[in-house]
Amino acid sequence: MKNDLWQREENLMKNNNFRQLIGVQIQHISIGAAVLTLPFNEKLLQSGKMVHGGVFSVLIDAVIGTAVRTVLEDNTFGVTAEMNINYFRPVTEGAIQAKGKVVNKGRLLVVGIGDIVDEKGRLLATGRATYAIKES
């Protein structure tokens, strides 16, 4: 069932052409947390027939950013100030899932972490990102 946070995020993502292009979908959203999925798409593979690492980067940023938006005031937004990712294993087929959560919200910065797993629950990548809070 879609809650108010889910509906707000879906409305916001109607203007995010890039997320629409690659097919990112909301699976779960709650205060300080989010889960996104990305169906398999051969167009996201690099020359070695693995999902491109940049796609993992986009998912880490997207899932943490989604979680961050759930803890911000209505008149503010977050912009990615720093992000790092560790890659553990490639994926060559099947949907992938990104799970993110906020670990600290300050007055000016929000820090979150995210993991990407495959359909078998194996950890593919993990990341951390810091978002600067800006007024709308």
C-alpha cells in the first residue's frame, strides 16, 4: 500500500527523466529509509556483459537520496555533497535492489548508507553519501 511518503516521492520522480530512463522503481519508503529496485536491462551492461558500475553509483545515490528526503522539512531539499562506493561482485542478470537509510541528520548535512543486492540477497555494492541541506 502506498503511503504519503511514497506518493510524494512518485510525484517528485515524475520530473526525474534519468531515473525513469533506467527504470528505477520504489519498493518501500518510510521515515529515514527506502528500498528501490531496478529490473534487469541489457542496455545497462558494459562491454564485459556486467551491469555498469555507474548504474550501482546511481542506485546508491538514488536510494540514499530517497531516504534523505523523508527526513527533510517541506521547504528544504538535499544535494549530494560526497559519495563513496565499494563494489564486491558483478551482476549479469536479474533485478537488483538498493536499500538505504539515514544514519545522521544534522542542521546542514544528512549522512546515509546504502547496499545493493541481487535477487539471491548477495551483497553487490555498498556506499555512503552526505547531502547538504538547502532551502527551496
